[in-house]
Amino acid sequence: MQTLLFLLLTFLIVIFSVLLYFKTKNSRVNKLNDGECPSCGEKTRSFMDEATKTVFKSEVITARVLKNHGCSGVKDIEYRCKACGLKEVHPQQ
């Protein structure tokens, strides 16, 4: 009986830890897509020129496609932070 209870608890802990891993991974990708660094918290800055009323943006995150696996495959995108030097690669549809 104790063995079954232990196995059930272990199974539930493993399931919840895997779900937590995917949740944190998706939140990091969402932050990177929004232009915010998940490591240092630096965001995209915008400046406005008063004379010409033009808005300039200083992007912190640069994204480039490493591999494109065709029309039905995924793209491997590399994200780099200019402020802290963070470099991550994530697959996206």
C-alpha cells in the first residue's frame, strides 16, 4: 500500500514538474517575442524627436532565423540580448 502511494505521489510530482517546465519555457519565448529580455528585464526603448514628431525604437532583442525546415516544419530562431549578451534558440511555427 505504501509503495502504491509513493508511486502515485512520484508520478504526480513528475507530471507537474514537466508542465511547469513547459509553462516557463513558453513565458520566456513570449517575453522574447515582445522585445523584453527574460534574464535582465531590459525592454525596447522608444525616443521621440520633437522637431519632426518621429518615434525611434531601440530594440534590445535581435532575432534571426537559423534554420527553416520547409513550409510545414518549424523555424529555429536565435534570440540575442544586446544588454546582457543572452543567447537562446527556440523552435517556432
